[in-house]
Amino acid sequence: MGKILELTVEDKLYTTKYETDSRSHIKVNGDLCRTCSSKPCLRFCSGDVYKINPSEPDQVTVNYENCLECGTCRHGCPFNAIDWQYPDGAMGVKYRYG
């Protein structure tokens, strides 16, 4: 039996092709975000889009380039602080089938 290759989420995301737009299709309402102590966005996003801002620990930064366009963040934020839209035109994640 062959050896099973174990990949991290980061390794798997590296194989996903993106066409990155120059502007984000995700916006976070900073005022609402600061009121959230649990920050579930740090856990529910499988694309690792949301991170704590090192200079402002109560604020989240958005790495929109990693977005897998699953739409979870539209429903997962308890304060509706995330405004998520599909990327413009042919931008965003490119899934390949076959």
C-alpha cells in the first residue's frame, strides 16, 4: 500500500488558482467588528481570509485574495459586520474540473 500524503490547508490552498482583483470584494465594518469578542470569522473561514490585525488586536484584517467564494462569512458573522459580494468579472477563484 502506498504512503498517504498529508497536506495542510495552506498546501491545498496554494494549488488553487486565483485572479486577484486590485480591490477587495469583502468589506468589514470596523466599528461592529470591535464589539465582537469571539471573532468567529477567524474559525469559520476555510480560506484563512480573516486574521487579527497585529497592531489592533480587536480588529480583523481581510486577505480577500484567499477567498474561496463559499459565502460562509455572509451568514457566520453574528453582527453582520462582513459585506461580501462576488468578485468583479472574471476575478476570484478559478476551479478546475476534470
